[in-house]
Amino acid sequence: MNIADIPVSRRALLRAAMLAAATSSVGRAAGTLAGPLGSGTPLDPVGTWHALDLAATGFLSLPACLNGQEFRAMIDTGASRSIVRHDLALDLNLPYIGSVVATTFSDTVTGNLYRVDDLAVDAAAFRRVDVASYDLSQVEGLAGHRIPLILGQDVLRAIDLEVRFEADQARFLSPHQSEAAGFERIGLQGAGRKFPCLPIRLERHISDRAILDLGSDAPLSMSIDFARHFDLLRDRPVSTTLSYGADGTSVNRIITVQDVQIGPFSLREVPTCVVENWEMAEPVAIGWPALSRLTARISLARDLLSLQGDMERVAMPFPKDRSGLGCQRLADLMMVRHVAMNSPAGRAGLREGDQIVAINGQAVGPGFPHPGERFGFGTAGSRLKLSLSDGRITPLVLNDYF
């Protein structure tokens, strides 16, 4: 992430967090696991570590093979069914078998259902899997990345995922392989639910269940009714953020939750998206950044989240945007899509539709800002000089605004 996509947050299926349970005209997804896992033999006991490059992409992605062709697949525990990009489904001539409806945080979207003959993830092979397809063009435009394939719960319930966030690596493992010593085990209350959920505690006194959504880059999201019920919008700065997903874009509130407890781990100063028109069964959702200082193993087959990490490192305050700019990265400029309420960008006079063509005198282009650079995440008091396409030179002083 960089100044081009902060504080724009990707929510479920890249919209606040969840592309929810899909139902199709032909019933539940058909999928037969074949190969090593299907025969009861574990995956490679060592596991192949794959680089993630989370700073540049903003989402978990690992290699997968679809009908013999290799792709990078996004990992999304908030998607009940795996998803293929629509034009890719057409290019691969996948058989169309019906329509599909999915529920996001705040709406429903419709798409097509296709059948894949072979879907392979490392040593695990799946046969005759029904995958959904939705229009992801707006999502990809704002994210700045093509997303050919998303692996959902239908695949992730057959294989475990282990992520070393500090090393920026992940691997798939067999659910039959036990984790190494030193992990804290947290039960996922996933049985009979659309999403895996875990117990959490907010600000030391609010206990509830949260959806574990690895497809979201918002550390924490919650319904506005939940936030109001516990007075989380009072006595603290409240601003706005632009969220986007399969159902379009929306402006929601953003706050800082001072303490989030996951098992024995206490997260401090967690940026939190407060979502209008929340449609999920649980009032809170946790995205992958909430686990980003830990090593995490997610086993949907065993309804288990295992975490390992240094308590002091985990307790460091979360990084946060101090600019208030939400921009879409284009070839040679950044298009301002949102200016956060009461933010430095708003006080500097920046507006939606402004086009940033240079930062501190350096022209925006394919190599600048470099993927992963976070200009908006600088320390309070840092100064930026933004050059706009209309000739304005706008000084911007970073500061906390939520």
C-alpha cells in the first residue's frame, strides 16, 4: 500500500471483508479432492514457502493451477466459494452451469457459476469444482492489481495455510500435520456458520465473536450498530474512509480502537472501519493486517487458529494513515477518490477529482511511488509537497486525524 490507496480499504471480496455464502441454481458447490490429500497422505511435510510481497499487493496470494495454467490466487476465508475472474472463465472455456448470489457486508451481488475440471494448490488437487464469477473490474481498478483467482472456503477446508508475516512468506500444509511447539491455539467457531469466527475482546471490556476474513486489508471492521451500542464513536476522533468491493464503493467511518485482544495477544491502536448497512451475522470482522506481527496457521478443517509471536512486538501501535488521501493509482498520476473528514488533506484544500502528478518534486510514474511506499504513514509533522495537474502546489503536513 502507498499514498495511492490509503485510507481506501478493500472489503470482502475486496470490499470490507466478505464475499459471503454463495447459493447457486444447481445447489451447493461440487468438489472432489484427489491426489495426496484425497488418499490420506499429507502434503509435503516440509511445505513449500512462497513469497507474498504483501506491501506491494495488499492481499495474501499464492500459486495455484487452474485447468493446467498457473496463476497467483488470492486467499479469502471470507468467501464460501472459490472465484474466477469472468474473462478468465471465458478464455478457459469453462462450462457455465448456473447463476450465483453472494452477500457482502452491505449488499448482494449476482454472478455466474462455472465448473473447473482441475484446480491444484501445491500437492493438493481438486476435481470438478464449481467456482463463482463476479465483475471485479472496479475492484481491480482501485486495487491496481489483476485478480485472476480467489481461493475460498471450499478449498481452504481441505488444506491448512501457514503465514510468516514477518518473513512475508506463506505455505500450504496438510490438516493432519501438527504445528510446531509454541503456538497459541484459538478455536474457530466455524461449524454450521458461513464464516470462521473467533472470540475477541475490544478495549478490555467488550467481548464478542469476529469473522476471520483473510480477504480484507482492514485490520478491524465492525457494524455501525455495534459501534453505537458500545459508544465507540464517542470521545474519540472519527473520520471517513472509502471502501470498495464487488458491490461498488462506499464511504464509511474510521476510528482507532485502543486495544484488541486475540487469545493472549493484545493489539494496540487498531485502525477500524465502521460499516453502514452491515449484513453479516457477526458484528465484527478481522482482516489479515490484524495478524501481521504473528506467525499464523489457519486450519478451517479443524476449526483452529494457531498463533505465535513476540508479545512486545505485537503490542506496538499499528501504523496508520496521517494524510487523509484515498487515491486511485493511474499510469502517470494519482486520482483523488476520497478526502477523509477532518484530515490534513481536507484542511490543505484537496478535493475529490484532484490529480496528483508529483510528490516532493518527483513525477508520479510506473516506478514512483514504489509499491509498498507509504507516504501517508509518515510520522506526525512530516511535510509533503503535492503537485496537481491544474498547476496547484499543495503542502501537506501529516497528522493524526482518527
